[in-house]
Amino acid sequence: KIKGAGAKGGGAAGKKGAAMVKPKLEVEEDAHKLVNYVCGLNYRIDGVQEPVKIKPDSEYPDWLWSINVERPLPPLEERDPNTKEYWMQVNRDMKRQRN
């Protein structure tokens, strides 16, 4: 018998890697903060950040309210094939067809 040739042999086949540890994410539960501040915004590299207060709609520029957030994505025919987004959509569509 050849050592390591079978499923129960001494080879590396069938061994599992180290378990992946899920990070513990902090969740804000204070209703006052959730309504009045942008929670979970990490805009500083050094980690020292002050909470960002949500302003009234009138203090934001008008173009912000005209951004198109519609879904689904535009068809491939309307996208430029020289962009990363085009090929990401092609890849996504191919995966959906296979499943």
C-alpha cells in the first residue's frame, strides 16, 4: 500500500483550513442618535471622528435630490464596454445564467 494514496492516508487531502473569525460590528441602538446623526460613517483614517449631525433638506444642494438611484442596472447595450462596471455586470449576468 502506498502511504498517502487513500482518503485516510497521511497526505494533506481532506484537511480544513483555519476557521474564519467574524468581526464583531458595533450597532447603534440609541434612537436619538439614529434620527439625528449619520451613524457608522468612517471618514477619518486615524479613527478619531466627531459625529456628523444630519441637517435639514434645505441645507443640501439641489442636485443631491435629483440623483438617479433607480434599479435595475441599465442593459449592457447602453454601457461602455471599456469600463470596469460593464465587465462586472457581464460577470454577474453570466453567474446568474449558470445558476
